[in-house]
Amino acid sequence: MRYLVTGIVSLALCALVPVRPRVEATPQDAPPLPASLQATNDRFVADILRKIACHESDPASQVFQNIQMFKATPARTLLAIMSVGYAPALGVSCTHCHAAGDFASDEKRPKRAAREMQAMHRSINDQLAKMQHLATPATDNRAVNCSVCHRGKVNPRVGG
């Protein structure tokens, strides 16, 4: 991370109450993570939020290293996307894709695969938006996410 903000002064200046975003469930949502995995991920998020104190609203690319997607997304929102979106969609902890001591590292194959899958996901959603003969109007949420296929499992071909 580029910013490693520490010290009591920094903490006193910023409110660091990690807030789990309220997300409305849709039919394509994965089941919630088991409590132990959710607690592990919540600890990672809380630790990262402490380290980026006062920079939670800055673009992710200015706060974190090796950001290739979501560059303009606020850092706090990127953490929510990962912990409320990706992790439950695959039923995993943060360290499934990320090296525990170095989240910027690309050493893990699942992280590289997730980037490829995200590009595919965007392509599908771009095509869905262009379709003219679907029953769902283009103004509705005509989109897929990871949970559509994965349903809370790393391998979408297994179970469910």
C-alpha cells in the first residue's frame, strides 16, 4: 500500500468504523459465507481500513498497489466489492486469491483468474445491455455477476 497511515493522531482525525454495506439480496446472490470465513474477511478489511485511515475515499489506484480494475473506485468501496461481492460469490476468504502478507502480489493463480473472469463478466454485461429483444428492459438490472455461475463455490461446475 502506498499509504500506511499510523499513529493516534491519524486515528483521532478519521472515523474508522467499518460498515458492512447493506446489500439487497437478489436471486443470483450466493449464500452468505460461513461465520468463520466472514469473521476472517472482516478482520482483513478492518486492518486495511486502519492502514488507509483518511484515504478511504481516495481512488483505489492511489491507495493500493497493483490495481488493474476499479482504479477510480473509492478504496473503501473496493474493499466492499471484494468482501461483500467476490468472497461470498466464491465462498472464500481473502487469502484464497491474495497473499496474506502482500495483497498486491500476483503470485496466486486464483487472483490472476479472477481478473480474467472479471473481464469476461464485463463483456457479458456489455452484450446484455445492447440486446434489443429481451423481455427485461435495458433500464432494468440486466446484468450478471459472479454468483450467477459460482453460487458460493470456487468451481461453478460443482454442486448447487
